[in-house]
Amino acid sequence: MIVEIECLPNPPGTADSPYRHVEAAIAVIERSGLAFEVDALGTTFQGEPELCWEVARRVHEACLQAGARSVVTIAKFAQHADPATEPTIESLTGKFRS
């Protein structure tokens, strides 16, 4: 499964750390052990479906635990019925990297 997730915490951070609540969400993905890429407007990660669903929920909740008053999370989940045909982040985006 591939997941693209974007968290929109309110506020996104604190005066001292403007993106603290967003960075807390990214830290959950980093600690998960899943392959991931952080982009300007979201983060993509991949792995077994059960773990991806769990991580997505923890990412959302991390914003609130970090101190955000509220959070809206936008996520896209891509999964094939046959795991052998499942694309990867690399297979979908590798040719576009410089």
C-alpha cells in the first residue's frame, strides 16, 4: 500500500517552532520504519496495509498530542488486490528525479 498524507494542524506550530505540530506527524512516519518521502505539501509512505492504516491514524493524532487545537488530515491510499503487482514510490516517481 502507498499512502500520501497531509496534516493541517491549527496552528501548524508555535512561535519558537512554526511547524512543530506538522513535524510531530512526520516523526511518527520516521519512527515507523516504513519507506517514506517528505514533500513540500505532504508525505508519502509505503508498506503493509495494516501498518499503513495504523501509521496514518497515529500521524493524525500526533498533531493534537503535540499541542495543535485541531487538525484536518487529507490522505490517499493506493492498494492492489494482488500484492505482487503493487507499485512502489520508486516505481511511480523515480523517473522524474534528477
